[in-house]
Amino acid sequence: GIQVEQSPPDLILQEGANSTLRCNFSDSVNNLQWFHQNPWGQLINLFYIPSGTKQNGRLSATTVATERYSLLYISSSQTTDSGVYFCAVERSGGSYIPTFGRGTSLIVHP
Amino acid sequence: DTEVTQTPKHLVMGMTNKKSLKCEQHMGHRAMYWYKQKAKKPPELMFVYSYEKLSINESVPSRFSPECPNSSLLNLHLHALQPEDSALYLCASSQEKQRGGRQETQYFGPGTRLLVL
């Protein structure tokens, strides 16, 4: 199956700092999503981004499908950004079985 | 309305009990999913329903039995579970333009925290 690797596994920031999270995948994909899981377990979809660049407030994401990676940028981080960020992909040509990376655990200190 | 609801929020059950988890969405999505998530791990896909038909079963033990009574509801029936089945159970839904077609953005419910004693 497709391999999804996220880096870094853990990240600690001071409030106001910027960060970049990376998702590498081993095969062509139809679908790539970034999720944020808050400390209470709720998973929120941040971006549906199989290719290109999108922005939503302080967050933006870029997927370079031909090079098999995606980046999530967090600017001016806030304590509410803490949690785990997951990348999930669907391999091209397969039935829809979303494969999640292991996540990046982010802690933002005040 | 972009909400997926799940009940109950928490569940404690013995290994001989029978219980059910419920999931509901009113976004008109025709694909619905059950995931299992252990602590500090990513969600693992269990089942996918497409247009109320089971389309994917990721080799889940028969003590977990899914049901999709209609396009808005998804149930997960639990029977004779083991302590290692304790986890966060997440429901999700997404738009599916045609059966077996490309999926769109997934929306997750808040989950049910299950403890099996």
C-alpha cells in the first residue's frame, strides 16, 4: 500500500512563531487532506488539497503532486493550534481507502 | 450544517455486553465511515458505506457489526468485545458524486470513547 510519512513527529513552539509541517507519500494520489485533532479528539478538516496551494487565515497548504509531498504552514501560532496534525491520502486508481500518516504533535506555549 | 454527531460520547461495557454506537449527518453525504483510533496513533479505517451499501470492510472482527439504515444514519453494533478494543471510535462522512467515485472532503464526528472491562 501507499506509505505516508509526516515530519517532524513532535514540535514545540512559542506563541507567535511560524512552522512548516511536511507530508511525503510514496505513490500518485487522487486526494490529500490535512486534519487537526484537538486535545479532546475532534478531527477537523483543514484542507482538501490534492494539488496546488490554498490558504485559510493563518494556515496555508501546498501540494506538489509530481514530487509527492505536501506542506502545511502555520503562521503566528496560537495555543489553540496545539494538537495533532494528520495528513491523509487516497492512492490514485484504487478504491477509497484513506491512508493516514502518523501525525505531527504540536504544542504551542503561551 | 457541516456537523456529524455521534452518541454516546463515552461508553463502558463488559465483555459480555451488547451495545451500539450511533452516527448521524444531514449534509446529504452518501459515503460514511467508521474508524478506530488508539491513543497516540492515527485513525484506522474499519468500514466504508457508499450509498447505504457496505463497500469496504478492512478485515474487522465479526464482533463489530456495521449497519446503515438510511443515508443519514450509521450504526456500529458491538458484541463480545475484548479489552484491546478500547479506543476512540470515529464516524465520518463525505460527498460522493457517484457510487464508487472520487471522495471529497471528510467530516468527522466527535467520537465515542469506549472502554471494555
